[in-house]
Amino acid sequence: MPPAASTIAPHTDAVFYFIYTVSLFFFTLIVLLMAYFVFRYRRRVEGERGPGRTTHHTALELTWTAVPLVLVVLMFYSGFRGFMNLMNPPAGALDIRVLGQKWLWSFTYPNGHVDTELHVPVDTPVRLTLESNDVIHSFFIPAFRIKRDAVPGRYNRIWFQATRPGEYLALCAEYCGTQHSDMLARVVVHEPGLYEKWLAEAADPFRTRSLAEVGQLLVAKRCGGCHSVDGSANIGPTFKGIYEHSVTLADGSTVVADDNYIRESILEPRAKIVRGYEPVMPTFKGQLKDREITAIIEYIKALSDEATKPRSDEGTEQ
Amino acid sequence: MKAVVSTFPRSHVAAAEAGAAGDNYLTHAHGIRSWLFTIDHKRIGVMYLVSILAAFLLGGIFAILVRTELLTPGPTIVSADNYNRFFTLHGAIMVFLVIIPGIPAALGNFVLPIMLGAKDLAFPRLNLFSYHLWVLGALLAVLAIVTGSVDTGWTFYVPYATTTGMGGVVPVLLGAFVLGFSSIFTGLNFIVTIHKLRPPGMTWFRLPLFLWALYATAVIQILATPVLGVTVLLLIVERVLGLGIFQPGLGGDPVLYQHFFWFYSHPAVYIMILPAMGIVSEIVSVFSRKHIFGYHFIAFSSIAIALFGFFVWGHHMFVSGQSNLVTTIFSLLTYSVSIPSAVKVFNWLATMHGGSISLRTPMLYTLAFIFIFGIGGLTGLFLGALAANVHLHDTYFVVAHFHYVMMGGTLIAMIAGIHYWWPKMTGRMYSERLGQLSFAAVFLGFNLTFFPQFIMGSHGMPRRYYNYPPQFEFLHQLSTVGSYLMTVGFVLIAVYLLHSLFAGRRAPANPWGGATLEWHCASPPPAHNFDEPPPAGDPYDFNDLEYDARIGGYVYGTRPVAADSEPT
Ligand SMILES: [Cu+2]
Ligand SMILES: [Cu+2]
């Protein structure tokens, strides 16, 4: 089992190791008996007969029906207790909403802030409400021993209480397509008091940063899985050098990638599809605030400025 | 030889020995049409075997591609989308085309009527039809590969399966639908045959345990498979016509799909494993030369597994959001299936106790089955416990668990069965030495492939991952190396079995000393198995069988039957 960092984890591990011990005992018993019989009663001459004559023994057979029966009822019960604990969060837990979509987790905090990282205070019960807006995903934090499906059209809940400050990994455990295995999220457990500080800062990144810097952060978190900023093609086209350049669409027409086009691409990605790409971009309507969209546009613009500058330098050299 | 037969007046033995020299089911008719349109259960069984092994080759190639891709995190040999196609095709082919039909359709078809003492199945034409349906299903699967393939996983979870852009989804679903009918017809045929075609004296409790297992399997095939048919049809309707059944955007419920799917697919696990257990019961007894221990417990445990198996499907959905009450009930019921399985294992061991154990290839594979199935079954206990399931669900722990059960269990037992009945089917003996060598490669390769996956899974490595955290790289590499070793073992089996067809020693009627009726026929059996119904006795009474070194097989001896005959 991986390192344990939640209040549930030791219980789950106890269930695991209880079953492990019982299984190991029976497995060893089976293999030893098998090996012993194979050796003791090996056939030396073809056609030889062994000494045994018994064809059944009801008392013995009832014993090896009853003993496993008792053991599995114990196993059931231990697993059941842990599960009930997992399904019933204590009152007053911190509520965080988790949205799964191809191929990104996003977390909505009580103050409305949306982030791609899960930040929680240590030693505090946290209740997650999971939903999905495309296919089924499954939110899995191995260190906390929790997992729950994010199913479109319904809300699923799970809770945990982290016991050790530090960084952990959340994964997607339900197959969801091309980047299923990259649908990861960072989980940060804060020392007492630091969570509130982080949340206040994260909720208003504009206080300390320029628009383009905020845009850079947002693109890295929200768009980086599909769009590169270095000119290489990915699931989506690169952002480098597109600003105010013309783009060929799937239907053959061209448009200029100006502010309005980029805004539309973010809010209504299906409206115009770039030639050569699949229409797989999710909408960010309701997830990015106007100011954040502006920041992203500002960053894409900055990327284009960088892209054109070196070119003019080269021109003077030649 | 003549003296032996006359002192033990079983006329069919004489007929069988005569048949060996002359006409048998292989030489009875000639030409490709005499095979493709035969209604002889033996020929249909052989065709199934060949076709299923071809499908196994295809599924195996995809498995090796998947394992090779996983040698390193991130891209190794193929793109993420191709990787997703490969594991989907591997799973779908192995489950629907290989493991579900494997033992019943190939070995069961060949052996069931002979073991029973019948001339054929109850409905020979239906039997041929179900083979043709299998072929159609396989062609649809190939069609799916060429029409854009599938990337849904073999489970076709909605809404992924109704929204993915890949074009092979509908053909593959149609394939599953058609294969379902093939399976239902086979089950129907087996049930009617066992009820109606038993010769005089073949009472229910003289049925060999393999037949009890096939009977229990057939019950599941008939009751569960229609639900699969309905489910995939609904899925096709939803995908093609946009009717909202499972997709939430259209007003459906994706978890409902999972209920439907697992209502079939969990019992399907028992369609896979019960016949395997049946083979093991036969081989353990014959190669220990000792009466099977606890016949009744084993027979009833097959039926119990078949029944309990219907009430546990919800254990695939412990984290999907079904209600806590339902989840709890399913967890409890899941454990009920473990009891009859445990009973069988202990009974097999007790059968070996005091026997005379011969480690020929079929027995080696059978012991491998007990070892591997032991691990597969015991790891199921972890998954049944709710708290542990929450952590282990959808990780490599599950992947390892079901490979230990489905591949290490069903497939290894099928290999044991192929080696056991090979002399009967082909009339030839294979090289024992190479058989033992192949066992070593397959057994070691198997455990090397899948054991590390338990460790990865318990440490939180999710399944169906193209990319993975670097901490798992070493274990993934071990697993891949194991899969290569196993491949070597399979290739070796193919080589020596094919070789035996041309150069193998001619097989005697009863090379291993089995007491079930198929060993009373010549090897290979004549076209109509028996001229008159054979006398059915205790299928595990080896007392009258004597080894005859001149023919390298067992014959019914002259010792008085009553002397040490024993009650069952
Ligand atoms: Cu996923
Ligand atoms: Cu199941």
C-alpha cells in the first residue's frame, strides 16, 4: 500500500492486511499440501496405484465449507464498516465541488474560486461533490484511499480528512479517452492557517500580477494539455504566433484570430473548427471569468509578439 | 488383446479397437465442405478449436503490443489513441471470441456427447448454426477493426461508447450480439442433450463432473446472455438513432447501462470458469488414479456458483454512485460465491491425497490452475471488501485479479484440456518433454506478467493508462518481459502439437487411464462414437483399468470387479 495520509487510510489498510493475512495462510496451506502430495504420492511406475481409498468425508467437507464462510463474513464486515465511514462525512465539512471533463479536473471552492489544483487544510474533514460534463471519470487519490466516479447527470459524494501536510497526486481511474492517463491533479494539504491564505491569493491573482502573467498561469493550467506555446501542434493548434494571423477553418474559409475570435473559441469552441483538428475542445463558459479570458488573450498576444520579434532580428543579420 | 476384451464383455470396446484401424471421424468424409457443413459434433468441436485459437493469436498480438507500449511511461511504440484501440480489441477478442466460447464450444462440443455415451448432441444442425454464428461474430469484429476500430474498452461504458468518434463501435457491438446467440444455442443444445440423450445407466450422479460443469454453464448461458443481447441492441439504437436510454444528455442514465452490462458480464465470468473447474476435476482424478473426492460437493458447488453468480453483478459499481444499501448487499452476496470455489479447491487436494500422481503435461497445467486460480480467487476477497474495493477498483490490482482468474484459470485449464484430449481428438501423442517445457515457460511467464500488477495496483496504478508515473516503470517492465516469456511458451505448444499431427506416436484408446466414456472409444473416435449405448458406471472408478506397456495405454483388466469396488 502507498503512504497513508488520511484518517480513512489506516482503516482501509487494516482491512487489506487482514484479508492479506488470511489469504496468505490459505494459499501457503494449499501450495504446501499440493507440493507434499505430489512428492509423497508421485507415480514411480506407470499403472501403479496409490494407497488412498476414501471418496468422501462429509464432516471434513462441511468443515472446509464452514470455516471459509465464517472468515468471509468477517471480511465483509470489516470492509462494510470502513465503507460506511467513507460515505458519511461528519457535519460541517469543507465543501468542494469537483468537475471532471476531458481531460482536466477542476475544483470550485466555497468562495467561488475555480482552480485545477485541490488545496485543503490538514486535519479538516473535506467533502467532495463530483460531477462530469462529458463522459464518466473517476476521482482517485491513492494516498487517501478514496475513489469515486464522476458521472454525468448525477452528483456523487465522498469525503476525507488529510492527516499530513504535503503534496499528493489525484488521478482519473475511469477510462475516458486519449489523455485519460494524463488527467492528473495536484493535491496540496496545507499546514494549519495556510489554506485560507492560499485561497485568498488564488481567488484574486490579478492583485499581484500583470494580465499576461495571469493569462500564462491560466493557459498552463487549463489549456496546456491540448495547446502548446512553443509552436508544436498537439491535440489543438499552438498559441504561438496565431494572434491576428489568419486561420483556415474546416469548411475552407479563413478568419483572422483577433480578440473576438479567441473569445468565441473559448466560449463556443464548436462554432468555428480549425482545419486539421478534431472538435474536442470543451467549452469554458461559466468556468472562466471575463477578466480571465481577457488575460488569456493578452498572453496569446504576447506570445505572438515574441514570435515575430526574433524574426525581424534574423532579417537584419542576413 | 483379444482375450482382454472377451473377459470383459464390453462390445463397444471391441468396436472401438476395430475403429482405430479403419474408419474414424477424421477419415469418414473428405473435402472442405465435409468440414464446413458437417453436423458431427466432433468436427464442429475441432473447427471451433482451430477458430478460437486463431482468435487467441489475434488477441494475443494486441496484448503484446499493449505490453510493449508500456515498457516506458509516455509514448513507446504507438500513439495514445492506438494504445486505446489495442487494449480494447485485446479485451473484446479475448472475452467474447476466446474465453467465453473456449472450453464449452471447442472442448465441450467434442467431448460432451462421447462422455455422455451419446452419438451426437441433441440438435446437430443447431450446433453447426452456432458455429457459423461464431464465425459471423468474428468477421464483424474484424470489420470493426478495418472500419476505424474501437477505443471504448471491452466494457463499452456509456456515454463514452455513444460519443466516441471511432467507427468500429457498431460492428463490434453487432458482433457481440451475434456471438451471444451462438453461446445461447450451444447452451441450449448441451442442456437438452444432458437431459435427453443419457444412455441407460447414466444417472445424474454418474455424470462426469465436467458435464455437471457444462450443464451449470449452459444454464448461465441461456439465462444471462439474452440480457447482453438487449443491452448491446439498446446501445446501438442509442448510438445510431440518438434515442436516450443511457446517455444523460438525452435523458438516460449511464449507471443503468452498467447494471445491464454486468448483469450479463459477471455471470459470464462463471461461464468462463465453471467449465475450467470441470476439466480440473477430471484431470486431477485421472492423474492421481484415485476416485474424485467429494463428488457431490463438487457437483453441487458448480450449481451453487451458477446460481449465486447471478446476484453479485453490483460489485463492479461500488464507487459508481449506486445506493449504500445496494452496495452493501452486493458485497455480502459476492462473498457467497467464494465458498463453493474454496470447497472445490480443497476437494481437489483431497483427491490427490493417497493417489498415485503422474506429472504428465495435462496434470502440470492442472496444478498450475490450482496455484493460479488460488491467487485469483483469494485476491477476489480483497475486491469484495468495500473499503478495500474503493482503493483498488479500476487499478492494476483488478487487471491482475481477472487475468489470474480468466487467463490463469480458464485458459490454463483449456490448455490442460487440450493436452488431455489431444490424443482422443487427433489420434496422436505429443512430445511429453516439450509439453513439460512449455508448462515451465507459460507458468513462469504468467506469474511474472501478472504478479507485479498486484503490487502496482495496490500502490495506486490505474488501469488503461498509456502514460504512468515513473515509479511504476520497473514493475511494468517485469510484466512485459513475463508476457514475452509466456509467448515463447505458447509458440512452443503450437509447434509440438502441430508436429505431433504428422510425426506423433499413434495414440492408444486410453493413454491416461481415464474411466469416463470417451476413453472407451478409439482414438480418434469413429464417426458415430458408439454403435450401441455404452454401459455407464462410476466415472471415477479406476479399479479395473490396467496399464498395458505394449500399447502404452490403459485397458480394462481381468481383475474381478467386485473385489475392491467401492461406494461413491
Ligand atoms: Cu479518465
Ligand atoms: Cu463480477
